[in-house]
Amino acid sequence: MRHVVYAIMLGIGLVFSSCTAQKKSNIIIEREFLHDAWERFDYVYSDIEIQSPTTYDLSMDLYFTEEYEYAYFAMDFVVFDANGDPYRARTYNFGLKDENGWKSEQKGGLCHFSLPINKELLLSDAGSYRMQIENRMPITPVMGVRKLTLSTK
């Protein structure tokens, strides 16, 4: 009887751990910045392998501290193919503050923004791709950037 109980507990544990793994599998890039500082040429990237044509709906979560003093955030999102050539590239300027302050609710001293990056990004050829996010702010380091996550929906 004891073995049956252990087997059931093990099965339940595996189910929960597989659910957790699936939940994390949609994350492509995740980065926490040391001392909440992002250097201008500290590119954040991840390499992915594509076996067949794949479409991604990408969004980015950014977390800022009160130390972030700018009303906007500027960045480039670039996808490189296996040869290192730019496959897709786009510059973004996100408005984060207005005359009333942050455009996001603060929780635990952080302002969280969920930002659309690319809807229906098609990677049509099998091979390796690099997804890269480049900080385009004019000051380095940019203080007050806590965390960045790029994920698929």
C-alpha cells in the first residue's frame, strides 16, 4: 500500500513539474540587470533552432524602478539568420510616462510594462536564428531597468 501511495505522489509531482516546464518554455530571453543598470552596447540575445517554418507572436515584459528617469524607452529588436545576417529588424520607442507619471501601476517598487514586439514573425527556413534586443537610449548605463523578458504568446 505504501508503494502505491509513493507512486501516486510521484505521478502528481511529475504532472506539476511538467506544467511548470511548459509554462517557462514560451520564454525566449530573460535577463535581470545587475544594479538595475543596462549598458548601451550590452545586447541581450538568445539563439534558437528552427526545424520547420515557425510563426511567433512576441511580447516583451520590462520592469523599471523609480530610478528610471526617462519618459520613454528606445530599443532595436533584430533577428539574425544562421549566417549572422539581419533577417528582421525594427526600432521601437515606447512611451512609459506622461505628465501624471508612470503609465503603469507600481507594485513592490517596480513599474511593469507588457509591450508588443512582433505579431506573426515568420521564420521560414530551418536553421539557427538569434533574437537580439539592443538598448538605444542615449545615456549609458541606463539606470532603473530591473528585468526584461521576451516571450511568445
